[in-house]
Amino acid sequence: MPAIDAEWCLHYQEATFFWHRGYLRYVEELIDFPIPYWNGFAADTSKVDSPTAGLPSIFLEDTYTNSAGEVRKNPLKWALSFNSKNKSGSGAYVERYAALTDGKKGADWVRKVQLFDKYHKQIALALAQPIYSYPEGDAVPWANLPAFQDDQPDNLYPQTYKSMYFDGLFEQAHDNYHGWVGPDMVSRVASLFPCL
């Protein structure tokens, strides 16, 4: 399934978020099941004492019981990596940052949870813009990203987009989420650049 995104993607263009919604719908049709939704925009996701802070617990559970009563590996935790090789080469399953999955809730976990406050502000700023996208035909790249991080620097995104356009502003928050989750989400997104 990940090859669908790699073979034809739409990032940093005026239809990015429309395309992503269509892509997710297509994947849901392929697997004949709705994709679980994680509301990272909820206000309490940035509060370290909230039960919704960090990765949702369903992504950390080893198994689940299906409707027939069978115990199976949890596909949200044991998702296969692209080409069955994760970022570090340690196995076939996706890797997320250890601070999010080790259950310790140490300093790096706290820092990552508190980043959601910044993401929420970025999203609110994007949603407040009067114009959805930069006019078609103006060849201004939305970003110049050497790597994906959990706190993408503002200077990687052209100021043109920071003044009035929803999609350019929202892309920064979108990129931050990819960097926040960790290794496979970061490398998976970075592998998309050849198709831009």
C-alpha cells in the first residue's frame, strides 16, 4: 500500500490536502475498513497529565481481540514498514521514537507532548487565513526541507505563504506531525520528494 503514495503523490501544491483525503479514502476502500482516526488537534493532547497525551494507547498494545474472539497482533503497533525494512534496518515493522513508545514519560516525552501546543497554534493560524491557496501558476515552492523534524523551523517555509494562505501554513504543521512520530514517518515522507 505505501507504494501508492510513492508512485504518485501530491505535496506542496494547492490540492495537497484534498488529495490526501482522497488517498485515505482509496486506501480504506482497498482494505475494506476505515482507517483509525487520532485527533491530534484535541486541546488536551498538549497536556502531559492528560490520558490523551503522546501516542494513543491503542498504538502501543501488542494484541487485540477481533469480533470472533481471536487474539491477534495489533496492526497499529506491528505495521509493516515500506518494503518490509524499517528506518534503522532492525526489522520489518515501523519504528516510532522510543520516547513515545517506551512508556517512561521522561523529559523527551514531555518535550514532544508540549510541542502539540505549538502545532495547535500553527493550525489555528492556517485556518484563520482568508485564502485557501497560492494562485496557480506562481512557481513558489512551499518549503525547502533538508530533513523532517518535530519542530520545523519557520525559515524553511517561504514568507509568501505565511502571510495569507491556508495550505502553505498548514503544511508546516503537517510536516511537524510526521517528524514528531518518528523514524519511519520521517523517512517515509522524505522518500516522497522524488515525485514532487
